[in-house]
Amino acid sequence: MRFLLSYIFTFLLLTQSALAQNIQSLPSFIRAQSQTPILHEGGRVQPVYSQNGMVVTADKIASEVGREILAKGGNAVDAAIAVAFTMAVTMPRAGNLGGGGFMMVYDAKTKTTRAIDYREKAPIKATADMFLDRQGNVDEKVARFSHKSAGVPGTVRGLELAYKLYATQEWADLVDPAIYYASKGLTVSKSLSDSIKKKAEHLWKSFPARDVFFKGRSFYEAGDNLVQKDLARTLVEIATKGADAFYEGDTAIRIAVDMKKNGGLITMEDLKKYQAVLRDPVVGYYRGYKVVSMPPPSSGGVHLVQMLKTLNNFPIKSEHWGAGTADTMHVMAESMKRAYADRAKYLGDPDYVKVPVKALTSDLYANRTAEGISLGSATPSELIEAGRFLPDESPQTTHFTIVDKWGNVVTNTYTLNFSYGSGHMVEGTGILLNNEMDDFVAKKGVANAYGLVGNDKNAIESEKRPLSSMTPTLLFDEKDNFYMALGSPGGSRIITAVLNVIMNVIDHDMNLAEAIVAPRMHHQWMPDIIEVEEGYSLDTLKLLQARGHSIKEVPPMGAVMAVMKLGDAYVGFADTRRFDAKASYLEENTQPIVQGVRFTPQDVYDVFE
Ligand code: DON
């Protein structure tokens, strides 16, 4: 009996401690279930966890819409299309129908990744000197705030291409949530209200935008209901007639008429000719991980891979280096400035100019670059190549990352360029126009709004795509299994925001939330300054100054929305640098909240009333 009791006692003890050990051995962050960072387990900020899919966006309404599509059985692409249409309504400063972007899709079944390029194109009538005044100087007002600033929008064709390649749900059902929020209205958040106030001067000048974004002579405040009837009507057209409604139908006519009336260049022919295209992703390896990112006309993938490969040459993981040390920050800054110098020289639309992608992303070039980096002192940017810097204009773009229960992943960045683009709205459509034409080089040696310079490779040409920095990216482990997907807004700082987060995960063993929350640094060759967010040690910054770096503390850079694979499940985190950001995830039995389509014949009737 005594023997039996002691056996039971020992058994209980063992299983108890095995259980405890099991729980202990689970990384603490896989036990978190909430979006907002929770500080627990030693004060570590935590991502959310799900085995059933998640949607990480900068806008909580859009995240919930995406989650709903997944709950209805849609895949990651279905959810991405619904999210992108919704954000055109709920986050109008960046979400859009009148802009463009890049979508990377990982298909878990075939283990392949495709890059969809739906970047805007210069109108047919665009010319190299279209933004120069009589003295030959760049007229920034025309380049950034006129109807001429708009490239031919790509978003609707891009979403259509993704739909044709991957979607499983009805097209109209994916446009439907956007129609719902445009016609019934959305509750204005503080950040939406603030963003309208910030851009008020420009939005007020456009009568259609004034009608939508102002309550008579006052502002929309948090908690108000914002209805966008014209936008709802445009969305109903797209839902019922497809993307052709935008490019060849009623919406196209309205855009062309508006352009003609206001000195813009986009015509019916431009819209009809526009096509989204598939590109071969840029691929490179960093410490054994495969990095798959956006190729030209984005500069993002090329320079991300180039910088990572250069950094591969330094012992960043070793105990004397690590996160936020002067050594690590020094080699990051030196790699960044060299990559951005190359950006100015070599990058442009691959349909128009030869971009040496292979050479720029080769091991040989990266190793040579690394050899040229002196550990003891900064190389002045002037010695690398010349350029000029102009200050930023309040920028906005948005990134979202989605994974479904089958393991398909979408990582998408799209934009109007500035917050609310040029501020012009096309009459009768609710569509805000992008000002992506400013991403071209208007004049050699003259910087664009992000301080980026360039040469003929990125000069304006008829139907050419302007160079971008948007960097939707995926990583795969040594066995070629999906590891991580991420991206960010931030203009020229997009590429380095993605780089910072990748290094935080791979080199510094941070969990995804920590990696995203940690302070970031950026160098873009010109100006010759390391920009740092608040949070680095003052001692480190002094050490960097001693090596010859200039340091400037800047407001938060980028807003990374990311998902990572962890065992059989996923963790996700929405950057807390965006107030409305949210990672919405599915539990095992998550049911759709709304059964069937949301927009009823009555809604449509209301819209056309
Ligand atoms: O394509 C580009 O690189 C820019 N038009 C992106 C602008 C941007 O990220 C503004 N965001 N915060």
C-alpha cells in the first residue's frame, strides 16, 4: 500500500512538473491572446497568437473586416481584397482606389510567391520636364498638389489581378464591407479626425473633398459618423460591374472629365490601357533565411537584400555587438548610406531602364561594400556620391499582412503617396487622387518630398512607373518554410524600417512585438545623418558621434504590420506607432459575425437616392 501511495505521489509530482515545464518551455508570447501589447512575463511586450488565421492592419475596422472574410471561409487574398477596399473608406489618407501599390502573395499549396505590381503609371502625355517652371526649376506645387501630380491609378486593377489568380469568394462580397462603411458611415476615430485637420488646407481647396471631409465649416471629431455617398456609389459600380467600371465605365469618364477641367493629364485612354503586372520577386539570403521581396519599380527589395547581405559580414549576433550598440548601429548606417547612394544611381522602372538587380544583390558586391566600411569611423556621404535633401511632407501609406488557416500569406503596401494624396477628389466619385508623380526625378539632383535624389533612370516618361520604396517582404527558413511577412509605410524610411525589424528578430532574438516596438534608426545617404527614434542609449549615440556620425532624433518612423510562423501557429503584431492599428485573429471556432452579404438592396437604394 505504502509502495502504491508513494508511486501515485511520485507520478503526480512528475506529471505536474512536466506540465509546468511544458508551459515554461512555450515561448511566453504564444500565450498572449490580445492585440494591444500586454506587458507580462518579465515585462516583455507580446504579439497575438492564432492557429486559424489573422489580419494585421493599421485600421481596426479593416482588420475586423478581414477577419470576417476569413471566418466565412475566405482565404488570405479574399481577405486582402476586402481589407484594401475597406481602407479606401475607413482610412482615406492612405487606403485608396485612386493610388497604387504592391502585393506579395505566398501560396502555401505550391510554395510559391508572386509579386503583383499595381504601381501608378505616368499618363501618356507626361514629359520629363512637366514639373519645371520657366526658369527650369522644379515647381513643387505642380509636382505635389496639382491634378498633374496624379499617376494613372493601379489599385483596382491590382486587386482584380489578385482576385483572378487566387480568390475563392464572390467579388461583390469582397467590396461589400467597403460599401457598407461608405454608405452607412463610420465612426470617426481620433486619428482620422487629426489627419483631416492636418491636411485641411489642401482638402478644403477641392470642393468634392470639402463636401466629404468637413461638416459645413467645422471639423469631424472623434465619435462623429462620416458618410461617403459618392464613394459608396463608385464602390457599388465596382462591385457589380468589376474593375472595368473604374477603368472604362462611368468612373473612368468622371476621372477623365475632372482631369480635363483641372489641367490634369489622365485620359480615358490612360485608364483603359492601365494593367497590373506580375513581377519576379527579388530573392537573397540573410543568415540562412531566404528573403523574398518586391522588385523594381520598387527599390525596396533590392536594397533590403543588399543591406542585409552587407550586414551578413559583421558579427552582429555576437555578445559584444547586439541590439542598439554603437558597433551594430555604425555598420547599419554605413550599409544604409551605400545602398541609398545606389538607389539614386541605378534604380528605375525596369520596363524602361536597365536595373542591375543581380549585381546590386550579389554576394560579391555586398562583401566588397562591407570591406569598404571602416569600423572606426563614418565615411562622409559626400565621398560616396552627391545629393541634396529637402524636408518631409507629412507622409502616409499603409501596409497590411494577412495569413489564413491554410498558410497562405498576403503582405501588401499601397498608397496615395502623401496623406490624402494631392488632396484633390474627383467630382462625383469620392476618389482621392494620388500624387505619386513626385516619386519621379523632376530634375536631376533635386530631391523629392522624401529627400530622395536620382537621375535619368527615374526621369518622367510617358507610361513609366515612378520608383518606389515600398517593401512588402516575406522570409523563409532553411527548410523553405514560411517564417515571417512584413512591410511598412514611411516613404524613404520604409526599407530601413523593414531591415530594423528583420534584424531584431534574426540577430537579436526579440519576439515579434519587441522587434516592432523597439526604436529604429535610418540613414539614406543624403542627408548624411543617422535618424533615430527616441529610446536609444545616450552613451551609444555619443559613441557614434565620436566615430563621425551626425545624429538626429526624429518622430516615429514607419508602422510595421507583421506575421510570423511559430511551430504550428502564427504570431502577429500591429505596430503601436499607429493608433488604430490592430491584429485581429481567429480562434478555432470563430464564426462570421454577419451572415451573408452586408450591403442590402436598401443600402444601394440609399446610395443612389
Ligand atoms: O512609393 C513610395 O516610395 C512612396 N510614394 C511611399 C510614400 C509613403 O510611404 C508615405 N508614408 N508614410
